[in-house]
Amino acid sequence: MTHLTWGMRTWLGAGAVASVIGLAATACGGGSSSDSGSNTQQGQKGGTLTLLAQSDFEHIDPQRVYVSNATNFTRLFTRTLTAYKAAPGKAGTQLVPDLATDLGQSSDSGKTWKFTLKDGLKYEDGSQITSQDIKYGTERSFSDEITDGTQYAKQYLVGGDTYKGPYVGDDNGGKGLESIETPDPKTIVFHLKQPVADFRYTVTWGTFAPVPKAKDTKASYDTHPFSSGPYKIASYDKSRGIDLVRNTYWDAKTDTIRKALPDKISMQFGIDPSTLTQRLIADRSADQATSTIDTQVAPEYAPQVFNNSSVKARQANGQTVFTWYLGINTRKVSNLAVRQALNYAVNREDYIRQFGGPQFGDPATTITNPTSPSYRKFDLYPAGGTGNPTKAKDALRKAGVALPVPLTMAYADTPTIRNAFTALQRAFEKDGMFKITPQPIPRKEYYATIGKPDTQPDLVYVGWGMDWPSGATVIPPLFSGKYIIPAGNQNYSLLNDPTINAGIDKALAEPDFGKAQQMWGQLDEDVANQAATVPLRYDRAVYLRGSKVHGFYIHPLFGEPDVVSMGVG
């Protein structure tokens, strides 16, 4: 999952920005450069691509999208000012213009950003995509009705801390948020509170996607966003699936990213991971033009996928930017010794075994993923692969904690994650240390549910991947106490430590990119000293396709097959 992130808030200058982009290619490419089994051969134009999924998306409204599978899928019908190239490995980290003619022009030392729209941009009804639509789309993200998306606009834009969105009152006399200017239908200018060197990366997010005011149905927009991409929604049943057909007004000459090969894309919800994997392994005629973007190979079939040459040829695998961990609610679990004991007690080998073994990830001891330029290798709670219950129990006893310690733990209710929870529960409850009460939550509601601090349980199982290669897209959103919000919260530890908050502010203000990354690495270790999390796994993705699916590879930033490149034939 990719969730809310912050970028560097300092102006680096043109030469420094170029170096940041170069670092991006190196940092993210490290994971997918080891990708194997990819099929980048382009499919034919036409036909139907079928996608199998465990469940519905949490959101498809662009202003509410922040989970990786939806971020990937909605690119089929949502375009943004800039975007990432559709390619495997390092090439996929390259930022390119999408709706905009270039990557943006900055002035005022990086506090003002101007974008110009391309010619020939049209919605699904043939009407023109305008800068006013991007302004309105950004503004609606401020509404309390539009939850769970990124917080970039609120954090960066002048007036963003008080603006309530277009649904309240007269919307500033019809002017909306005045820090977004649209001098003409093709020009949009953003005025920021402070310099943001990588704002061109920020506008890759759907928070800044166009929404025509006349088509906005507020919260109901989540069931039928108005297409600005090559496909439009033909039907959407949240219990069964979603069908996309061509947007005949989309002009390929304006879009260097999306291949738009299939005539139709049909996604089916509610497919059990084991059933899904079985179908793809069997590769019968009905499933040969079938793939998935949200479900990795079921653990029990991993040996067959890797040892059967005909099946192995149809899989793609590689390291991703994601780290899976337990967020510890420090408001409820306030005793440091209890949090430290959890870190000592965890059995990462047993946990990773539930996903299929080492091909699906490496043991994590940090929140920052090794693909990030801010990664610093450390292990403050050394316990080996199987945990150290003796040391965990000693920590609890020395602190005078009565055993067992009762804790609640939330997780997305899927078969694999259910097994992963059981493995974690088994380790924590060993020798009577803890008593873990499960709180399973439907997958399609998971992050929206745990993102409410008032009702968040003691432990939450989450994954996080950087939005672009910088520790600034990991540490601030996950651990700054300044950005804990009532709904759509991403600081799952609910950590609000003054020293860490000050360190985050200092790192954000550091103009030297390399020095800033060192500071983010130190802050990762500072958070570990607070035992605010239990790091579990650096993710590796393993996906399977039908034999007639082409353009199949792991995109380095989404950590799953890149849907915009897939074709059949």
C-alpha cells in the first residue's frame, strides 16, 4: 500500500533537482532490477483483459485514492499533471508529463509552481479538460466528505490549513482556494506556504486530478469518476466487479504513458487467493487472457510456481518499495517496556513463511525500506529470525508488568493475512507474555477503518511504501504528531514526540538532499528507540498471468503488475 507522504519542503535549485531525479532512478530501481519472469512484449490491440481481485477497492474517487492497487488501476481513467513512466525497473521511476506539457515551472525559490495543459485533452463526453477542473478537483479534497486521500494540498498550499472545500458556504465568494490560480483554461498556478523542491512529484497524485464541477456528486463520485483517461466506467457493482470500455475521446497523441490495448477491461471481485492462483496456474482457455494486480501467488502454490518451468515463465517477481509492520498505538500501549517486548518476541521467520517463504520478503528491522536513499541498517532489538521470548519476558518483568498483557490487533481479513496474524499471535502469546485479541476488518474497508485514532486498536497491521525516493515520504507521514487527523490518519503509532517532531521539521528544512537523507535515517532509528512499531517484512512481489497476457511486469513504485501496459493476444 502507498499512503500519505510528504516531500522535501526546501528549494534545491535546478541542478539539485536533477540530482534528486537521478537518485530516484537508483533508489527505486534497486528492487525491481532483480525482477524476473517479466513479459514486456506488447500485446495486440483489442480483446478483453480480465483481472481477478480479492475484493473491491477502498476508493476509486481520485481525491480519495491512496492504496496501491487503486492508485495503479485508476490510471486507466484518471490522468494527472505528471506521472511515472509505464516500465519495469529504473525506467519506471522516471517522472514524465501527463496532462501537462512539461514537469512544471517553479519560481519564487520553489514556492510557486506553474503547469500548462496539453492541447486535445478531453473527458469521456468529449468536453475539454481545463485548468479550472484541476483547481476544483484539488479543492474538493479539502472537504470532510472526501476522506482517506493524500494530505499534500492541505499541507502545502497557502490557506490550506483553514480552507474547508467547495461544499461549505459560498466557497469564498466563488473564488475557491485563492492559492490556486487559473488565469486561462490551460494554465494552473499553485502558491505554496514554503519551498517544495519536488512538487512536480506531488502532483502525480489524484488529489490534483481534474474533476468537472458539474459532474461532482460528492461522496457518490466514488462510484463513477468522470474519465480523463483512455477508459471509462461501463458498470460498477461493488460486490461483483467493475467493467471499463474505451473513452473514444481520449487522444493517444496526448498520452505517452498508457498503452490502452484491450477494448475492454473487466475486473471481478471476491476471488479467493487460492482459487485465483489455481486458475492462473491451470491457464485454461477462459483464463488465458486473465491476470491480477492486487493478489500475489497464494503461499501454498509457491513451490509449483517456482519449480514448474511452464508456470514460472508466466510469473514476475521482484523487491518492492514496501515495508510491512505493526503500528503500536502509543496512546493505549504507553508502557515502553511492553512495546520493546513485542519487538523482542516477534518471530519473523514464521510470519514470512505464511506468505510462501523468502521469495516473498526479507525480515525487516527498520521502517525505511532498503530501496530508499534514506535507508540505514540497524536492529535495536536483536532477536534472531525466530524471536527471543526470554528477553521479551525479562523486559516485561523488570518493568513490573502483569502477565499476560492483553492487546487487540487489527488486520485485513484475507486468508493469507489471517495466517500471518496467527503466526504473530503465536509468537506474542508464547510463555504467557501477551493475550492478543483479533480484530479482522474487511479488506475493502481496512485503511479507512484503522485511520480513525479514536477507535484504533492497540496494534494494526499495515504496509507502507515511499511515494518517491526520499525519507521525507516515509518518516513525516508515519510519525509526525502534527498530522494526526480524526479520519484518514496515517500515523498509525499515534506518536507525538516533541523531539521527533522537531527532528522532522529540521530534516524538512535541510537544503542538501544527501544530508536530509542521513537525517531521515537517523529519525528512523529515533523512532525505533521509542519502539513505536514492530517492523516485519521488506516486501517482494510474486504475481502470475495467463499465457495470452503481455506487457506484464512489476512496476517499481506500485509493487504490482502495471495495468496500463497489459494487452492480450
